[in-house]
Amino acid sequence: MLSLPLVAGIGLTALVTSFLSGLFGMAGGMVLMGILLMLLPVSSAMLLHGITQMTSNGWRAWLWRRHVEWRIVAKFFLGGAVAVGLFALVGYVPDKAVSLIVLGLSPYVAFAVPERWAPNVVRRGHATLAGMLCMGIQLIAGISGPLLDVFFVKSGLTRQSIVATKATVQVFGHLFKVVYFGSIIAGSTSESVEVVATLLSIAMAVVGTNLSRRVLDAMTDTQFRAWSQRVVMLTGGVYLGQGMMLLVR
């Protein structure tokens, strides 16, 4: 059973990271995943993260629903379903060190892709490919925001459309993750996710997302892209270091 301070800490973390997610579309989920991996077993961390981020992204998608590109969402869903099916065949659950290392490396790998080679989510087949790749990474590291962002770099969409469409596709991504790890926990006697921590995280996710809306409106597209990169690169470096430390122990 989680202690009261730990439950409160998880709730506060959900609030802050949902604000970041609402602002940048990806940074908050990355921060939350790393913290949960440090506090909980991998499957429990994945499940609680998925529930929280599904709420955060769902509320964000609703707030910006006029800007959602639904054709991209449908193709991403198809690719994600294929990836989940492949993972389900082997029932893979990553080691905590592996999750942290992949989590930490993801923004560096994503930003290392030369802009001229960057895929474009509006091109034929690219959204489906994004669904397959991002869902695979999500089941290993818990998040796929930095990789997903690569597919939007050359899309020509506004910051509102990027945030809205990414939020919508990530609702389905986290839903897949919740179902996948939820089924694993359901068959386990050693792992669970407490109701109080879950409900508090859901509530804080909605509050944090609402708080971010005015700030996003006030930002320019240039500021949005610059700060997104800074936050995820710094966070990635921290988690990469933590994962390497766990690996060599």
C-alpha cells in the first residue's frame, strides 16, 4: 500500500507534468514516466502513467478538438494496433533499466534525424508507420513523444494542430498501453495500482491541462519548438544516466 506522502507526491507530479504536456505536447509525459519508474514496478508504472496521460491527452484533445487532423489519427491507430498485436504475442515486459535508457535516448535519436530525412505525418503511409514505431517504443519506454514529434517537424501544421493531433493519437497510444499492461497486472499477485493514487492523478491531469492552455496561446510557434527541444533533451539526459547506473549495478 502506498503511503500518504507518496500518493500526494504522485498527484503533484501528475499536475506539473500535465501542465508541461499541455504546453509542449510531449515533455510532461516523459518526466512523469521517469518518476513513476523510480517509484513503482515497471508494469504498475506503465499502467498508472497510461491512465494519467490518457486523461491529460484526452482533455487536451477536447480543448483543441477543432484543430485535430482526423485522417492522421485514423492511420496512427491502425499502425499502433499492429504493434500491440506483435508485442502481445510474446508478452514482453521491459526491465526498469532498459525502460529508462530507451526513455533517455528517445529525444536524442529523434533530434539526430536530419531534417531532410524527417518523415512527414501528412504523407501517404507515414502516419501508419508512426503508429507502429511509436507504439513499440511506448510499450518499452512508456512514452513516444520525441519520436512522434519527428513526424510533425515538416508537416506544416500550426502549433495548435500539432498539439491537438498529437494529443488525440496519444489517447489511443496510452489506451493500448493501459490494456496491455493492465492485462499483465491482472494476472499478477505482486503488482497493483491503488485507486486513490489513480483518481488523484486523473484529477490533477485535468487541472494541469487547463492551466496550460493560456500559456500555449501566448507562445509563438518559434518559442514552442525551441522550449520543447530544451526540456526533452535535458530530461532525456537525466533518465539516460539513471538507466545506465541501474544497468551497471
